[in-house]
Amino acid sequence: MKSGSKLEKLFNQGEFVVSGEIGPPKHADADIIREHARMLKDYVDAANLTDNQTAIVRVSSIASAVHVLAEEFEPIVQMTVRDRNRIGIQSDLLGAYSLGVKNVLCLSGDHQSFGNHPTSKNVHDLDSIQLVKALKDMRDEKKFICGEEIKEHEPRFFIGAVANPFGDPFEYRVMRLEKKINAGADFIQTQCIFDMDRFERWMEQVRERGLHKKAKIVAGLMPLKSHKAAKYMQKFVSGMVVPDEIIERMEKAEDKKAEGVELCVEQIKHLQQIEGVAGVHIMAVNWEEIIPTIVEKAGLYPRPQIKE
Amino acid sequence: MIVAEGKPIAEVAKLIEDANKVLVVGCGGCVTVCLAGGEKEVGVLASALRMLRKKEDKPLETVELTISRQCDPEYMEQLEKYITDDIDAVVSMACGVGVQFVAERFNKWVVPALDTKFAGGALEHGVWGERCGLCGECILYKTGGICPIIRCSKSILNGPCGGSQDGKCEIDTEVDCAWQLIYDRMNTLGKIDKLLEIEPIKDWSKSRDGGPRKVVKEDVMIK
């Protein structure tokens, strides 16, 4: 056992893991985080706390995770390399571990030009792969980035990273995933899947390289509320592929939300059949309350317990 | 070369609003090549400033001069006889280096007429692109001659990030993804395997993060 986190234990038990996502608010009150934590905790095994996603200032992911822990739920802290240098990142991660956080997801972070502070400076002292390696070295080599020994109480995180099967160059995507896994990633969450054919082609390459045996691959999903959201992502979100069939299907549906749930449930059932997919990560942006319905309809409720 | 761009004339006019007589100094180096601060641009700026002030009924006297390089003390001497007591301000049309060298040398109010942009080159006539991040430790031999530090919007050394699509960067469909360019080039050269190596965390102390830098070449030093 690397970290002893609930997430790690469930993967080790061979469970099909389900995780969700909680977006922290743009103010200094945590009620909404706690409310979402209470709502999700029986239906998913863990939840990501996003780190100022789309570069918009929000409650920090680590503070949010502490609220999630207080609700006896399992947090996955997102850590981007956009806003902090190696001193800030290591310090924050020591702090997070001291507060009971055991899962970290390493990301580059959306460019600040997308957010509400587009004139800010970005840091990028490290990149996401280097952050994965730094976390692994802290845990397994008991060393800070500078090489100095962590004499006691090293942070023992379960290390996550992301992969985007829909970014380009497609041929290089799996090679880069291999780099991340070699750097120390224990689990991988993918970008939201709408183009299932491309995802399957990507998974074929993952299996060819045996990467699904080295790290747990969790497929990312985003339930759609409307065809407009799908169209927007198709057009404006870089690194996302939304096939026309999905937009048409959503457009035709009378009850868009019900169709979105239906589609997501179908995707989960499909993903469960793909060799090497160890779970699903449901990103219901501004629609967290739909996650329990999706999990139930997909036959994934109740969630498994940790076997002692 | 250092690529710069002229500030809006009104902005420069504001910087010298209290002056009656100014010296407008061009530079014969990079900014002449990138058509921002050479002899021709000195003439254009000086006459524009005079016209603006004439309209305001506060006439401005200008002296125009372009020296070979403002970043070299050797050429700075040529300036000496033009920096007379009646000069209220010096408008430097050099990059930020030239502005500082003039300010360091003469006891005058010196203002910049350009915004210094980057180290780059001409992409086509009238278009310049950024190429070097001046990081102090070149890694171009690892990336097929394409710099991820300055050409990737996130300076990713093990790229590309998830925002690369159709060869373009997530920030703008007009911006090439540096890592797509690197991948294509390494692929053409049959060196994709090199991209599987994890590039370690960079030593930024060799860049500006180590404080202001200096290069010393002892063999050519006179004293």
C-alpha cells in the first residue's frame, strides 16, 4: 500500500471505482462544499476538489478538501502548476497531508487567459509530469525536489494525473501517458469522453503498452444538461471532441436533462466493458446533484466498502 | 534580435508634457531592423510630437539623432555634445537596454518611446515572432530546435498539455502548439524516442530568477 487512501484500497480490491467532482465557490463560505459532499458521499467513492478551475479564483482545493473530510468523505485534491512554484507546491502538499488529504491529482492548469485574472503572471516552475515525479520522490525516496532528505513524516500520497485522449497529436498521447506513469502516477483520470470510438482506439494503445496494468485508468464523463453545452464544448473548448451525433441526439430529445442522464448511463455501461478501464470520473459541472441518479441508474449503487 | 514596438504617440507625448526641448535618439541596432526605433522612426516620432504640441499651443523643439547602438558605451560618446543644458528630456527609441544605458550615462530625464517585446526574428515582411526565452541554459538540442520555454504558453518541458488541438494552442487558434511542432520535427528526424525521456525540473536560477545576470569574458577584458 502506497498511501492507504480509500481510493487506493478500492482499486486494490478490484472495484470499479466511481468518483465525482466538487467545484469550490467564488466566495469565502464552505456550506455549498459541505452540502455537495453530503449529497455525493454515499454515491461516489471520492471527489475531486478543483484548483481554481478555468483560472477563476475560488476557495482553494486544499481548504475545500478539509471541509470534505469533515463530512467523512474522500477528497482528491487537484494541484496545478500554474499558480505556485516548487516551494509553494511542496509546502501546500505537506500541509494538505497533515490535514488528512491522501489523494492528489497533478495538472498543468488552464491558462490564466481563460479566467477572471487574465493579466496575471503564470508560474510553471514545474510541469505536471515533473510534479508527479516530485510527489513520488517525496513519498518513495523521502526527498524534497532539491534532493534534501525528509527526515520523518514524509507525505505518502496516492498520486493521480490526467490524460487527454482527445488532444493532439493523437499518436503521441499514449506515449506521454507512459511518461506520466513512469514518473509515478498511480491513477489517471481522462478528459471527458464524448467520442467513444477515439477513446477505444486510445485504450487499445494503452493496452498494447501494458499501461493499464501499471496505473488505474479512470474514464472521465460529463453528463449533458442541454445540446447547447455540447455545442459550446465542440466549438470552443480546446482538447475536447464532441461528435455531431451527440449534439443531434440532445437536440432532438424532448427532456434534455433526462437524455443527458440516459447518455451518461449508457457511456458508463459501455466503459465497464472496456478492458483496462478501472472506473469512471463523473464531472457534473454545476449539476452535482445529478450524480446520485446517474450512479443508481448505472447499477453502481450501493458503493463497495473497504474489506478489512 | 530584440523586437520592440512603438508606444502610442499620445502616450509618449504625455511622458514629456513638461518639456520644451527634447532629444529624440534612435538606435541603429535591432530596433532599426524591426522598424521601431531607427533613423526613419526618429523622424516620424519627432514631427508627430511637434505637431501635437503645436495644436496644443505649446510648441516643442526637437533634436533628432540616431547612434549605432545605445547598448554600447563606445557609441554613447556621440550623444554627449547633443545633451546640452536646454534639453529637458531625452526620448530614447531603443529597447529597454538602450534607455537604461542613456539614463545611466547622462543626468537627464530619459523616457522610453518603445515597448520592448521579445527576442525573436522576422517571420515575413512586417511580422516578427518570439523565439528565445533567454533562460540562460539552452535546451534546443533536446527539442528539435523548437523552444518550449517561450513558445509553449505554459513553458511545459514534457508537453503537450491537454489543450493542444489541430496543432494549435488552447489560448488562441492563431498560436501554434510548440509541442505539436516539436513532435512533428522529432518524428521527421526519427527521434521520437527522445521525447519519452522525462525532462527533469529546470534550473531557473540561470534565468532571471537568479537575479540580474552578467556575462564576463575575461580574455577580452582590458583591466
